[in-house]
Amino acid sequence: MYASHMHSDHSQEVACGRRFAFGKNWRRFLATVSAERVSGAEQALSGMLGDIRGRTFLDVGCGAGLSSLAAHRLGADVQGFDFDPESVACATELQRRFGCSWPVQEGSALDVAFLRRLGTFDIVYSWGVLHHTGAMWQALENMVSLVRPNGTLFISIYNDQGWTSKAWKSVKQLYNRSDLLKPVIVAAAFVLLRVPAVARDTFTLGNPLATLTGRKRGMSSWHDLLD
């Protein structure tokens, strides 16, 4: 009942242009996931959190499950959830591909009853998620309640850049609402965000593709751009 209700809410929000279809983007990203990407994700996670062996780890808004996989391979006791049912399916597929398993389910960072059922964790991890809930401060407060005493809350959220943030919000809303304009918006974003990096990398590193092919946290520059 709960998962079905969540699925309905998500589908409706995507259909009316209120929400980006993260799961579809993650599905395309899965085709690029290699042992090298997973290794990069492990290195990034251990660099940020240190030794997490034996610690309980909650991946909030787990997306394709790459961070969950990295934490699992680093020895943590992992759980994950995501509001997008297709993201949950991606994380399940990633488990199958790499021959491992951890609990992953549909759920919202704003659903207090759902969160209460999860319990508490040594590490609550949420990268680039809470600002997408529409109620970031409430979501953040909810996350705090999931952290055990002396535990760690590790989050990444957008910073407020004033008019620049407002402009990007409008661009993203337009992208979600107009299928016809999606290619135009992506092309413009590529020119604005990636071309300067190509020029910089060409002159400073002698490699114009350094940023485009870089794999910070095991991620993909192209799929990050679409996100």
C-alpha cells in the first residue's frame, strides 16, 4: 500500500513537470558503471568518512545505488531508499550486477512514519538529495533524527547563490515541463558549463577532455549535466 501510493505520487509529479525523472537518468548511467567507477566511488567515500567497516550506513536518496555499493564493499551495514521507484530498480540491478545485496526500498525523506521504521544509524549519508524534496529544512531535521549518538550526518546540498540559483531553478522547471525544449536547454547548459572547462583543461593540462571524462565519486560528467 505504502509503496504503491509513493509510486503514484512520483509518477504524477513527473507527468506534470514538477519533478525531474532521476530514475531514467540513473538507468542510462548504469550502462557506464564499471569496476573503475566503483573503485572511484569507494575511494571518495573512504576519503570523506574514513574507515566505515562494521558501521550502519543509510543512503538517503540512493539513486542508482553507487554510493550504497561503495559503502557495502567498504564493509558497512547498508540500507538505502529513494522516492523514485525507477531509482530503486536501478539500485537493485546494480546489486545483481555486482553480486551483492542490501535493503533498498521506496520512501520519502519527508515521511516521518516511514523514517521511524528504519531506526537509527551510525552514518546517514545524503548526496545532492534533500534540496529536491521541496521542504529541505524539514527533510534535514528528519535526517538528524536518524543519526545515532556520536554518529555522522553527511550531506551535500545546493548553496544559495541568490539570483543565479533563482535563474537555474527557472531553467530546471522549464526543462521538466517542455519536452520540445529539452535538447535546446541541454545544449545551452553544455556550452555554459562544460565548454569553459574544456578550454581551461586544454591550456592548463593539455587534455581538453579531463573534466568531461573525470569520474569524481565514480560519477559521469554527462549524466551530472542532465541532472
